[in-house]
Amino acid sequence: MTARKQLTALATTAVVAAGVLSTTPATAGGPAPAATGTTAPDTELSPDSTASDAVAAPSAPQAVGTDPRRTGPVGSPLTPAATGAAGAGASDAGAAPTSASLASAGSAASPSAPQALRATPRWTSPFGSSLRPAPPTGLSAAYDAASAKATLRWTAGKDADLAGHRLYRRVGDGPWTAVGGLAPLTATTFTDTPPATGDRVAYHVRAVSTTGRLSDPGTEAAVTTVDRATPPAPTALTSHVEAHQTHLYWEMPWSFTTDLANGGHFRVYRSPGRTLDPASLTPVTCVSLTIDGSDRLTGECTDQGMAAGTHHTYAVTAVNAAGRESALSAPLTVRSGDQVAPGPVSALTATPRNDGMVLRWAAPADDDIASYTGLRGERRADGTVHWLESCGDGPAEPLALLCPGSPEGDEYVYTVVAKDRWDNRLSPTDPMAPTVTARLSDLRPSVAFPLFGQAALGLTWSTEVLGEDRPHVSWTCRDTALCDRIAGYRISRWNPAAGAYEPLHTGLLPAAARSHTDVTAAVGTTHHYAFEALRADGSTAVSHAWACVRPERL
């Protein structure tokens, strides 16, 4: 055997350096021994990592039947335990290891499973710590409201491989974010400028090792900042105007409730005229102010300080707990209410039609008119008018409406009055209200129809139908003896061209029938109907007639 080979065979060494045992055979001129049984160097962990994230890498595979252990205190010789082969490589406890004894122990192990020697306490790498550094302690935070700065101080740990610290900040319930730059902080004090929003700002510090490992967070410290942020302007400003007051409504984000609970409030302004004039804004004294809402706040202010019938433009601001006022909301121009009825209409006319009376007029000069109402009445012998009913309002044609009714040649008195947005209107009895007298057309059938027995069947019928509705009649049997003798029913409609009632169905309706609808009735006219309940011998047990108008709205 050459000297070189003998040197290689005997050069298996036990290297104990920085608490690490290496059993890698050394070769002359070869590379440095690789450490075994150590934790691989780690990169810097996230701010939320914990000590449980630092898990040591598994040690080198151990040969079957071996159990090498440290048999003395740190720094004392290491003795490998006996293998399965009797007496192979055994050494006395405490004996100093020799090249021969170590070589003998190595030769007893399987060539394919290198023997791994373990030591207690845990091994550390000679190239850097495998554990996290200890967290810093004693963090304190002081806040200067004048400069809006927070000064942080802490005590560093005693780790030999400490590289510095990282500082983290959280505003309110937000996420933790790093402050202080990319490089670790080498000092144990730092001055931060957190957002001046009036929120609680929390801090914690973590140590950083030379290998980039982060410690667990140290204890937190917190400050409450001054509020120098301007709140957003209110939105969605609307109004509802009554005769003597104006209600204003607006919206605000729900987050403003914190300011409201600590002295925040709203301010309502107005300026005269139809545009907002910042130079002439005056605060509004709200006779009532309501704040409500869930997802968004809604505010309401009632203003009774406007002169009647005048235009003003409103805007609203929000003032936070620190007294900072938002920008003005979008403006809203409002005409104040009044208790004065609009003037009378003029040029009132009444034109008869087959479904009623059409009224037309010219509008008064008022600029606050919301709708018109027509009325129909009968003139008494003393010249006064007894007003019977309203003709409705809101037609598609703004200065015309239909007073529907069955045209039977009757004469009526008509009027139209204007109503403003505050429900003010002239009384029809007011001398200023115009009237017109007109007679309805006479569309009654030229043939009289007998009426008898209708009480026995409890007849009900429609006299006016609108839209998609159709004329309808229904009945019940109140006289059992009479109903038992009824063989069927016949419903007819007057045909003015033929001068006769014509059945709406073929044959008789069955005796069990209790209703009928005229699906062919035209719009814009009045229809006259006849009802007959017939016995088996063809005689009439019940006879009735009525009219139903199906008006066509303007």
C-alpha cells in the first residue's frame, strides 16, 4: 500500500467545530468537508411566520444497527457505539479517539449507508444559524401631534448573528406593512410618519439574522394619530318641498359614523337664486336634523327659513371629528313652497263624445303647476252648482282631459282647476274658477228593454272599464225555485246601426253559468247590454238592461 493510500485510509477525522460533527473523509488537497445533520440556510420569512416554520433538515442516513452518541459534555471525546458485528470498533467510554479507532468504527458500517454521528444539544451550522433570532423586547411608541410623527424604541436581542431589525405598521384594521426601507434597521430607534387620519396605528419589530431569518414579532406598541384628513363631500342631494318648508336629503359613507360619534356633523348652506354663489352662502338652521342608515348614512334637514315662492340653491358639507370640513356637495336649486293657489285657467271648452265630455283650456301663468283636475256638476234652480265628481288628472295631453260618462243627453256644468306642487288649488266654487255648460250626446237605445226579476239573481255589472278591462256581468241564484226552472241565459248588445239588441254568443249560456265578459267591446264609446234568464218553454224569468262606457283616454 502506498503512503498516499495509507494516509487516505487513516484520514477519517472527527471535526468538532462550532458544535458540528463531520465524518466526511478528507483527502489531501480535496474540497472542504460538507456539514451534515444541520439546517439548510433559510431565506427571510414573511412577517407572519412563527418559530415553528424553522424546521431542521433531516440528518444524513444512519447505517442499520448504529447509534453513535455523545458520551460526555460538549467538547469531550465522542465514542461511536458498537455495531451488529461483535467487538467491531468498540471503545471504552471516555477514551480519547484515535485514528485507528475511528477508522475501525467506519469500517464496521455498511459501505452504502455512511454512519451519521449525532450530538446533543442541537447542532448549528458553522456557516450560519439554523434558528430564528430572538424577538426584540421593550418596544415603546411616542406620538407628537404637532409634527404628526411617531418615535419607536426597542431593545435588541443577544444573538451573535443579528443583522438588524425590521419595523412593521398597521393602520386601523388594515394589513401589516413594513416601514423603514429595504435594508434591516441597525439602530434600535426609528421615527415614523403614519397617516394623519385619526386612526389607531400599531407597530411591532422583528429581528433579522445574517442569513435573513426573521424572528417572531415582538410586543406591539400603538399610537393614535391626529386627524388631518378631509372627509368626502356628501352626495345624492335631493329635496321635497311643501307649502311652508323644504326637506333636504343626502347620503354619506357609513365610515363617517365614527366622526359623528366624536363630534362630527353636517353643515347645510344656501344662496339666493338658481345658481350656487359661494360668496353669498349662508348656513341653514335645520328645524329638524335626522341621521340614519345602514350601508350608507342618510341625512335630512328641514328648512323653514326661505321666503315663500323664491328660488334658492343648496349645498351640504361634512365636518369630521377634528373639525376639517369637506368640499361642498353638488348644488340643488329649489323653489320654496307657498300657500297661494295658482290662477284660474282660461279658454275652457267642453266637447261631447261617445264616451263622455272632453275639456280643453289654456294654462295660467304660474310656474309651479303640478296637475289639473276637472269636475262635473249639476246646476240648481238658484243658479248655484252642486259638484258631483272629479274627472281625474294627469292625462297624456297636458291641457285636456276626458270626463267619462254614459252619453244620455244630460246637461252638466264643468270646470277645471290647476293644482301646484304644494296641493294649493282654487275651489270650484271660487268666483274666479271658470265654468262651461254642455250637454252629452244621447246614445240610448231606441227600443226600451223591460226590467224585472233581477233581484232574484243578484246581478252586478260594470259601468266603466279602463285599459285592457272589458265589460263584465255576473250573477248568483238567490231564488232556488226560480233558478231550478231556468234553462239558460242570453246576453245581448245594442247595435245602433241595426236598431236592435244582438246576442253576444251562439245559443243560450248554460244554466250553470254565472258570468260573461264582452271581449269584443270597442274603445272610445258606450255599450248598452240586455240580460235575459229563460225558462225551458222560452219565457223570460229575469230581464235587465244597463250601459257601460269604455273610454279612450286623451
